[in-house]
Amino acid sequence: MQDETCQCDYCKLSRRVHDAIDSRDPDKLIEILTEVMNHLCDVEFDRDYDHCILDGSWPSAVEQLEEALKNAKKKRDSIVV
């Protein structure tokens, strides 16, 4: 029988969190909490950066958006329907 445990990043992290909680080992809990907080900071930075690009407040926003639009049009035009 095949292992049907989800291997997405969220589910793997969730299992590690639950294992750390179940272990009641303070060092494991601190380790996983630190990892989760570092990941949260990365995600929030990316979100804030993307927001600044989209609202035009990032210094190179116009150039990045023009390049992205050019690439999107190439992809759209290459789709065979």
C-alpha cells in the first residue's frame, strides 16, 4: 500500500509542529517556533515587496511591471487553442 501522507510544505511543517508539541520538549518547541517565525518574516517581506511593486511605490516598479506584462503577453500569444 502506498503512503498517502500529504507531502506539501504546509502539511510537513504541520506534522513537525504537532510532533514538537507532543514531545513536550522545550528545545524542540523553540526550534520549530523559531523556524515558523523566520518563515513568517520571509513571507511577509515578499508580500510587502509585491504590494509595493503593484502599487508603484517601489523604485523600479514600472520597469518590473512592464517586463512582467511583456512576458505575460508572450506566454498568452504562445498558447495554442
